[in-house]
Amino acid sequence: MSVRVRRVYDPPEPDDGVRVLVDRLWPRGVSRAAARVDEWPKGLTPSDGLRRWYHAGEGSYEEFARRYEAELAAPEAAELLDGVRESVRRGPVTLLTSAKFPERSHTAVLVRLLEADRP
């Protein structure tokens, strides 16, 4: 079982498994057919306020990650995260994002949390 991250602009690959879009907004210039998204849990994404705070450069990535993890503890987000965890238990999952640097985005936080649960 594995979790991987790919940009939504990259073409799907046969070993992607379940493709989960983890951005709140649909990416520009990508058709739904081309993206082949299986799940789009919008409630799993950072709040607009947190996203704007981080992109404005007002805080560090570490502080962003801490605040995002706190948001993920809320009931709706926790339930959605549990759903993705269940998908990971069943097979490969690819988290899709439009972020230019996924390793410094909310996607990296999700990967860390999902991989921490793996046996």
C-alpha cells in the first residue's frame, strides 16, 4: 500500500490507484475527464483563512502544518481523512494537487498523517 503525490496536470498513470484531488478549487485548464479524479473531499483541504495566511507569507510552513493538523481534527475533516485512510489500507492512493511545490503544501501534511497510520 502506498500514498503518493502528483500534480493534477500530469497525465494519469496505471499504478495511481485511487486518485484523490486534495485542492478546494478545481484546477484551471484541466477537464474532469482528463484528470480522472475518483474522490474530491473538499472538506479535507485547509480553510480559506489558513490558506490565505500561508500564501501571504505571514508564517512558516511549520506553523501552517500545525494549524492545518488542528483543522483536520475537526469532525468533518477527521471523517474525510478516515475515508482516505481506508482507501490507503485497500491499495495505492494518489493525492492530486495543483500546488507547484507539494512538499511545502498541505499535501505533505496529508501524506505524513496517512503514512503514519500504515502498518
